[in-house]
Amino acid sequence: MNQASNNKRIAKNTLLLYFRMLFMMAVSLYTSRVVLAALGVEDFGIYNVVGGIITLFSFLNGAMSSSTQRYITFELGRRDMSRLQSVFQTSVNIHLLVALFILLLGETVGLWFFYEKMVIPPLRMTAAFWVYQFSILTMMVMVVSVPYNAVIVAHERMSAFAYISVFEALSKLGIVYLLYVTKSDRLIVYAALLCLMQLLVRVVYGCYCRRHFEEVRCRWGWNGELFKEMSCFGGWNLWGGFAAVLYSQGLNILLNLFFGPAVNAARGIAVQVQGAVNQFSINFQTAINPQITKSYAVGDYAYMHSLIFRSSRFTFLLLATISFPVLLETEMILQLWLETVPAYTVIFVRLILGITIIDAMAGSLMVAAQATGRVRIYQSVVGGILLFIVPLSYIVLKLGASPWSVFIVHFCVCMFAFAVRLFIIRPMIHLSLHDYLVQVLLRCFVVLVMAVPLPLFLHLFFPATYMYGIMVCLSGGVMMVLSSYIIGLTMDERKFVKDRVRSFFVSRI
């Protein structure tokens, strides 16, 4: 299939994923506000930090998920159905074992940490315990769902995500309603209903895959050699996944130990904003990542490089366009959204958005490394660098720094890790650092230089009212879009956008 067809498929899948995202985001923003009001700041903080203990074990799932995604996409690119069936069945076996291992860790090490180290008000210990148990079950369901989600992404059937997301979003709205009518402990009910929702979504994905994909309908089997190969690949991803979860949930636990659940509530809000904004890049990368792996599988390095450049650049432009207005008017937006804004939330949101942009731009580099199958050096070095985030943050907090200082540490380490990623990936896929600097980093820098001054001037010198705040947000978004189109896109990309827009409106006339 030619590159023009691939580009059209990427554009179509990206649009489908954006429609899904906008629907999910609207529901998420509404439910977050209502859940915070229903649970209260303390219980909301407890849910975030207790559920975070289980998320510590999710690095096991993340490591094997990357392995599964790479192998399924690679074999699909080679069109080897027999091998593809073996890969899928082996991935199912691996994830069942991972789910059981998470259960073992959660009920031993995790439970010890819950009782001995967590700072939880005594009157809420019973509720927190049940939140913890439901979180374990939820994580296990998510683990065994990975092979099915990987198959959908590999086949680039993004419409499935869009349709199933409607069911998921409606379920979340139902959960919000039940929180207000229940007579039971709302914190326990919330955790239980989220677990049930995840189980139902897992069943829907499984039914869809069995109906549409031949490799999913194969009988159970065991391929020891493939199991060892995929496990070794996942083992190196395990190191990188462990680092990612440790610096994420490790920081959450550090904030709990030093400042208590109220600060965890502020971080929970910031993480939700991060997740909502990050969906813009995740959707585009989900659409483009299979093509990166498939192009490597057939040896088309030139097309692979163009996809990497486009992924990194578009990711920055998308996130900057969304984040810039939020960064300028964070306080106003949070007040409109939440009404009651926990302390430190404003600065947490601003710092975490900067971190999000840096991490998201590196996503295509990680996919390229996984496509090669040689992730040992990449994961060991990058993971080792990221592991410094938590101990450095602990030292900073021990010296008496404010809660937001951990995000400063996080940002600095991520900037360094991004540079290291580039130097590691260069020889693996014959990537030109000069081309990456010119086509990605330089273009993104010039876009910022052109877009920032006017909205920043309005923010600094106009009164802090809702009317002027909305004007600042609109000017920031418009300036980023114009700068991105004129400077951020290449001539071919501008032509592609104009053709898509023109065809869209012509079809509506």
C-alpha cells in the first residue's frame, strides 16, 4: 500500500480518535467536578493515593503491553497469519501471568505498605481498604485486556474505540448519578462501580475482537520459544516501565508522606488535566504508531523517519495549542471547572503540562526503538535516568522545599532524558540528528516565538476578569494555530490540510 493511502488512513483514524476524545473529555471534566464535590477533598485525595499503590504494579502490565503491541503490529506488517496467531495467544498467556503476579504483590507488599506507611485518617481506613481491593481487581482486568486492545490498534480499527467509548462514557455518567442516590459509603461505591465498568468494557472489547479478527479466534496453545522471546523483550521494557510508574506514583506517595491527602487531591486534579490534554497527542500517536512499526518491518527507513518527525512535531503543536491558553488562565479555568480548588492545584497544573509536552514528543522515539526489537540499551539508560526523579525530589523536600518543587525536578530530568533518547535512537534506525533538530525542534521553537507575545501581553496587562480571561484564551489558541499552520507545517502538510478541509466542505454542500 502506498504512502498516500497510509497518510489518508492516519488522518481518518486521527479524526475518529479525536471525536472519541472530545466526547470522553467532556464527560471526564464534568464527572471530575461532580466526584470531587460528592466525595470531598479528603476522600478524593485518599482515592488517588490508595489507587496509586496498585498503579505502582502497573509497570508490569505496561512493559508487556509494549511487547505485545510491537509483536502483533510487526507480524501484521509481514502478513504472517500463523505467526500472528501464535503471538496473540502467547501475549494472552503472558498477561494472565502478569495479572496473577499483580494480585500476589498487591496482597503482600502492597498491603504492608498500605497499613504501615500510608497517611490515612483512622476513621477512613476501612473505606480506603476496600478502595485498595477494588483497585487490585480493576488493574487485573485492565491487564488481561491488553492483547485485545493491541489487536485493534494494530489493525488500525480506531472506529471501535470511538463506539465503545460512548458506552464507557455513559457508564461514568451513571456512576456519578449513583454516587448521589446511594446510602452507602460513597468512596467504596465509587471504587466498586469503576471496577464493574472496567469489567464490562473488557467484555465488549473481547467480543468485538473475536468477531472481526481471525487471530483472536485461535485455540489456546503454548509456544515456549516465543514466550521466552517476548518475555525478554518485555523484560527490558519492564525497567523503563518501572521507572515511569515509580516517578509518577512515587511522587504521589512522597507528597502524601510530607504533606497529607489534601496535596494528593491537588495533584489528582493536575493529573486529570494532564490526562485530558495528553489525549490530543495520544490519539494522533495511536493512529501513526502502527505505521512506524510496519515501515520498519518492510525496511522503508525514509518513510519511517518522516513519520517520526511528523509525530514529534505534530505532538508538540497539538499540545502547545491546547496547553498555552490553560497555562495563561489556569486559575480562572480551575475555578469555573471545580468551584473549590485545592491548594497548590494551579502551579501543579502549569508545571505538569510542561512535563507532558516533553514526554509526549519522545513517544515516537520509543515506538521506533521497540520496532527494532533492540530496547536493552534504550530502556536501561533512559529508565536509569528517570529513576533519579524520586530520590532527587525526596532530597529537595527533606530540605524544606514546597510541594511544587518535585515537578521542577521532574521537568529538568525529563529534558535531559529527551536528549539522551535522541542519541541512543540515532544509530538504531539511521536517524539524522540534524534533520530532527531542523524539522522538529527548530520549527517548534519558532512557532512559540511567534505565538506567545500577544496573548502573554494581554494576560499581563489586562484586568483579571472572566471576559478578559476568555479573550486571552482565544487569542492564545488562535495565535498557536496560525503559527503552527504557517511555520510548523511543511509545504506538503499544508497542502494536505487544505485538501482535507476543502473536500470536507465540498461534501457538505
